[in-house]
Amino acid sequence: MEEKEISQAVIRRMPRYYRYLGDLLDEGVERISSNDLSSRMNVTASQIRQDLNNFGGFGQQGYGYNVKFLYEEIGKILGLNTTHNVIVIGAGHLGQALANYVKFEKLGFVITALFDVDEKLIGQSVRGIPILALAELPGYVKSHRVDIATLTMPKSEAASIANELVDLGVHAIWNFAHVDLELVDRDTVIENVHLADSLMQLSYNTVKHTKEKGAAEEPQSGR
């Protein structure tokens, strides 16, 4: 039976459901209706039901959702019920910041090594994670399980490193380089992350809000 195609818009919302359900668990909430979850998340109850129905629904009429069960099921959907070994290529400020973010490990993403070409960094470690020479990458990938490669390097090098990783058998790339990498082959999954895009969106909304606030406060001239 052919697996149902799930839209990327739905997939992008699933981590948010997971995060909110985790908060509910911390609060001791055992069950919640789609309407109550809707008010917390600012997503319509209909949208929540439609999203979850893509994976089987999980709710019961008149009962709502069992928070713990739904949290665990979404975790499985997102692949969080297994460990993912991650390497970081580029051990500069961003690469080291990612290695220092311990919550990744709680979600099952374990950074096992960083790579760089800077001799001042090679041989050091970040939270016990070694920084290796980029030249050691092929040997490391051949002798260690690598599920995800994270790129935090200059964009000029990103495409060639991505191709090398695919040739080495790594087919999931989390790309922070300032360039949109295309799928290297049909078995490769790439997530392009542009931190500056989010900041520019914030800047736009801030400017827009300031203008609207100024217009609202501008005194109206009488006739």
C-alpha cells in the first residue's frame, strides 16, 4: 500500500505540537481537547484535527487527546524515539554553539565530532566533543555511524562538502551555510537554515508595528 504523502506545511507544525505537549506534560495535564490546545497554540482546532488525522487522529470523541500518548506518538513520527549521530563541519562560533546546546541530546541528536581546517582549533574539544581536522572526515565517516551532517562553514565550500558527504554515505544534511543547497541525489535530504531570514522578518514586523503605532497615536486635525 502506497504511503500517504504528507505536506511539508504539516510536517513543519509537528515539532510545535510536540513542544506544547511537552509543556502540558510538565504541567501535569493528562488530556486536552483540540479546542483547548487551539487556544494555547493559536492554531484552529480544525487545523489541529486535520494535521493529526494525517497520522491516524489519536483523539476520541468527547475525550480529546491523551497528552502523554500523543506526545510519544508525535515523537515517533518525528523520529525522536531513536538516537541520531550528528557531526558538525565548521567549528567556529556557530558550530561550537550548536555543540554546546545540550537539549539536542535530550531529543536524541548526539553530536559526536566537529571538523575544521583551522589548526588552532584542531585537537581541542567542545563539551568533550573532539574537533578533528577536515582531512580526517572520510576516515571518520567510514568508521563511525553518521546520520546527520551539519554544515556551518562558508558558502563557497558548502556544495563540495555536501557532495563529498553523500559520496561517503551520509544522506541527511542540516545546512547553515549562507546558500540554498539543492538535493545532491534523490536519497539526500537537506534542510537549509537561514538565521538571518528570521531576523529580517522580525525587523520588518518591528518597523511595520512602529509605523502603525505612530499612525494610531498621531493627533487628528480638527475641522
